[in-house]
Amino acid sequence: DPLRIIILIAGAFFWLVSLLLSSLIWFIAVKASNPQDEPLQKGLLIFGVMFSVLLQEAFRFLYYKLLRKAIEGLVALSEDGCSPISIQQMAYVAGVGFGLMSGAFSMINLLADALGPGIVGIHGDSQLYFLTSAFMTMVLIFLHTFWGILFFHGCEHRRWWEIMAVVVMHLAVSGSVSSWEQSSVRGPIFGDGSQRNPLLLPLLQKICHPLCQAGARIASSPQGGGSGFAKCCCARGRG
């Protein structure tokens, strides 16, 4: 469907713009600070992650407002007075767009680590770094899809607690992934003796699976028109 493809690409573009702005602000803050002050640099990194999450959700809201205007225009142009796509279907496709672009950048960072100079598995560390990172990328793509559905649903029905839940979950997951990368990625790649956190991945897996299932039910509900596209995506995403 050309309309869904346009929404998908536009969603990826909105995520990319939010990343560009947050990266620019973080870069300016780092350049304006003392590079030798490690606590300050660590604080700026935490600030950059949190600010990036908040900016992503702000752009998600702007994208919702844009799609809402688009639906009104489609209804005005249609012969039967109905939109060819529902807001639930738009939410699903927009969430996939956010997730795919986020996953693409995660893969770029992963491939950059693969170029060296470290060696995966050095000093007896786990050689599953790339497999684990790929799994984390997949989880984040599914989460962005679910967050998009829940966020749009909250905006559509004025359920602000759903919007706040998306922001809190996004902040929590980003903070958890950042702490996991600091404790586990540096170990297998650079061999600095860091210890892997054995609890984070199973915990994220248990959290993400029911959340994505809930999002899939919203996307394929009768209110959303029961889109075959949404059901297909739900089946491929396994929730």
C-alpha cells in the first residue's frame, strides 16, 4: 500500500530528525565543557540519552498531530466520506518506521564495533556479543512499534497516563540498555574485565513480549478496521 509506505518513511524521518537535534545539542554541550572532567562527561552522556528520549517522544506527538490532519484531508477528498486508513493502522506503521530507523542506527554502531581494534571473545569472554546485540536491536524495534500504538491510542482517547507510560518505559529501557552496554559491551570487545549483567536480557524479554502482544491487539482491533496489514505485521513480529 503506497499510503502505508509513505507513513513508514515519514515516521523514520521524524525519528531521524529527533536524533539529529539531540545529537547536536549533546555535541555542543560536550565541546563547551571540560573534556578532562570525567564525572561531568558521564553526566552529559546521561543527559544526552534522557534528552534524546524526550525529544523522540515529542516528535512522536508532532507526527500524531500531522497524521490526524492527514486523516481529515483524506476524509474530505474521499467519495464515501471515510478515510482509507484508520488512526490505529497509522500508529502501527508509524511505530514500525520509528523502530526500523532506530534499529538501523543500532546496526551501524554494531558494525563499527566489528571493525576493531578489539577481538570478540578475548580473555575468555563470551563470543555472543553480536548475537546479543542483534537480539537487543530486535527488541527495541518491537518496543518502538508498541510505543507508537500505545502513544497514538492515548492521544486519540485523551488517556494521558498511556502517554506518560510510554515516556517512562522509553526512559527506563534506554537507561537499562546504556548501563548494560557499559557493563558488558566493553568486556567482550576490549577485554577490560567488565562483568556481564545476566539478568537484564531475560527481564527485558519477559517485559517486551506481553507489551508487544497488547499493542498488537490494539492495532488489529475492530475499531482499527481489523487491517490485514496489521495482522500480518503482528504475526511476523510474534506480538
